[in-house]
Amino acid sequence: MPAPVTDAEKLIWGVLEAERPTISQLHGKSLIEANTFFLEKHRDSLMHRAAVAEMLCVLEPNKKGEAITLIERSTNDLVSTIGEAVRKWRLKDCIAVHKLLETIINDHDAASRWKVQCAEYFPYSTYFEGSCSSAVANSTSHQIPKLPENGVGIDGSISDHNSKSLSSNGKVEKLETFKDLVIQ
């Protein structure tokens, strides 16, 4: 870690040096070594990798590219749950990583790449502007014809779309026709 220059850096340096003996997890290791050990222990976790990347930028600012690579090489593997396999990344974690890349690491290109990648994993996300989200101009919600709420046209006729979906008693018979329904 470079020698402190500003008053804030000197304060941080002083606190780290004062608290270092009490941090039992370091066991005499440097902060850089502890960060590396932490990564080895939690290699498969997106949020742990992001924490390591953030610490890498703090401890060694010249390794910003390495920190970004650490995040971008994270894998979103399938995890088996009851009956189905799902991806292990959660939307809120991916948003937190995007904000980290954008603000703390301050690399807008990396943040843009992350946003594109996450838009594929979360197509309904308005944050990442996924292909199926309402934030995208050509999403399915913008392609559904606008009908009156009761399904009756201006001329008083019932649209074919609604008449095929409802039986005479008003119950839904064909759910396929409602698969693109968007409630706004």
C-alpha cells in the first residue's frame, strides 16, 4: 500500500495499523495477502469477488484492471433447487456490482459491459433495460394493441382476441392469449 499523503489517508493508515493486531483473521498476513486468501476461500461467490475487487482497488489502485477482470470472470452457474435449476446470481447483487463498477471502481466501460451481460440474465429488469422490460421501446408491452378496459371497441363490437379467450360465462378458456398481458 502506498504511503499516505493526505490527512484522510494518514487517518485511514493509522486506524488500520492500530487495529491490525486485533484482527484475528489476518494471522500476521498483509492486507493484500488476506484479500487474496479471502478470494481463494470464496471464489464462486459474485458478491465476495466484488468485495475482493473493491479492496484490491483500495489497497492497490494500479490494479484496477485486475479488479474489473475479477468481476467480469464471475460465472453465473446453474444451481439445483426443488424441481428446477436456476442461476445463482440475484438481481439485487448484480445491481450492487453495477453500482460498484460505476461509482467506486469508476469504470464506465466495465459498467456498460456488466449492464449488457445482466440484461441477458434478467430480461425483465428495468434497471438493466432487459429485452422484455418496459424500459425498452420494442418490448412486448409496447407491441400489445391498446384495447379499452372492457374489451369493447368504439363501434360496440367485441374484439376477436377477447371473444376467443372468454367463454360465454366469462371464464378464461385459452390462457395462451394472455401470456403477453402487461398490467401498467
